[in-house]
Amino acid sequence: MKKILFGAIFLVMMVGCKSLKVVDQNAAVNAGVAAAQALTISDSQINQLCKEYMAQTDSENTVLPASNDYTKRLKRIMSKFNNISSLNVNYKVYQSKTVNAFACGDGSIRVYSGLMDVMDDDELFAVIGHELGHLKNKDIRDAYRTAYLIVAARYGIAAYSQTAGAIATGFLGDLGQQIASNAYSRKQEYEADEASFQYCVSNGVDPFAMYRALNVLIRLNGNSSTQSSVAQMFSTHPDSSKRATRIKEMAEAAGYKMGSASSSSSSNTTGGTSTGGSNPTVKPKTNTVKPKQ
């Protein structure tokens, strides 16, 4: 983590030199100082920053009400998670054709209705479990910390304060763009997949659900008419084919067998009412699996 942050300091100093020199020769130095001081930002400050970011993001999207069928379906899916109380999760559905879901460092989970249209309940559970894995593993906190460090340097803000909040739309908008441009590492993706698998196993959901979900995304990305709708999810979650193979091997290594009934049928998802896939046919040998590398 320190290597990433110090690398980010170097990056913003170089960016600052290039983008700010016309305005103020000292601005690049100030940006470097701000980046260095931003290393001290605390987890509680990151949490507050995430809340501010999510408040803005919610205001910029159409949030479906509790009475909506999509929201009711998401509530039913989230109720299957019995071991996430420590993550302080809150969740909402965005009405959009975008095929995506994401988690934020304050425990926010946002699912686009476009994703719910193409996946059954088990697949959605697995995708959300993957995002929760990033949250549980502190990947999201670290991503926000690094993104904040870079954007704060651009604005010359030393550390999170009401000054950062006062910048509001511009700062938070740039923060969102910075986060969106940073894909998770292969190690982070694999660990989040493992968390998703464990969530499925411990909550009675098809252990092949993440494998099936990834194949839905791969299939959609190969369709020219739907490529744009899944682009965001692929940009932040790369190597889907390798991850799909790996998660399948993980489930098989645990003693599960994927029956024909486990095959996904996304046609049963219209209107946000899909009931999900089948249960596994074989009990696992153990709840802790060391997958093939």
C-alpha cells in the first residue's frame, strides 16, 4: 500500500508540473506537499468522503423507491447475506440500462437495473458478494485513499477537511473519474471472487453463481449491441475469462458439481422478478478452499 501511495505522490507531482506550470510555478511544489500530507488522511475521513461522494452520486442518478419491484428484488437478495453486519451495508437500485454494480467505502452498494435485467438472483448475489469482498478486504478504502491523494494534489488540498467538502461538485466529480480509471489488481479481483464464493457457500447460494455471472458479462461484452452497457464493469473488473475459469475450479475443488439445472437463463429476469438458480448438488468438503493459482 505504501508503494502505491508514494507512487501516486510521484505521479501527481509530475502531473502538477505539466498542468499547473502556466498558472503558477510553485503550484507543482504545493501539489507535491499536498499529496505527501494527504497520506495522513484517516479511515474515518475516508468514510466521510465516501458518504459525500455517494450523496452526490445518488443525486445524479434515478434511485428507485422501496415500492419498486427492482428494489424489492434487491432487498430479497440482500436478505440472504447473514454475515455482513460489520460492513454497515446500505443499498439502492439505479434505474439505468448500464450493466454494473459497485460498492463504496462507507458500505454503500449500488446496483443498476440493467444488471438485474440480465442476471438471476444467485448471479446477482454473487456479483454483490464480489463487491462486498472488495469492501471487506479494504480494497475500496485503499482505492479511495489513492484517488483522493491524486485529486487533492490537483486542488492543493493537504488533507481531508471542510475545505475539500466546499469544493463539492468539482472535487467529488474528479474523484469519481479518478476512481473509475483505476482497475483492481488481479490479486484483488481473485480475493474478491474468493469472498463471493464463500458468501455463496455460507448462505446456501449456488457456488457456481459467480462463474455463471462472469459468463453472462463475457457474453454481453461479445455482443456489439450491448458492449457499451458493460464497458464500465469490464474497465474496473478485468480478466473475466480467467476469473470465470478459476472460480469454476474453486467450486469443483470444494466438491461441488455443476448440474444442467445450474445453467443460467437470463430470460427469466424481466421486471426484476427473477427467482435465481438451483442449489448445489454436492456438499462441500470444507468451507475454506485454497483455489488453484
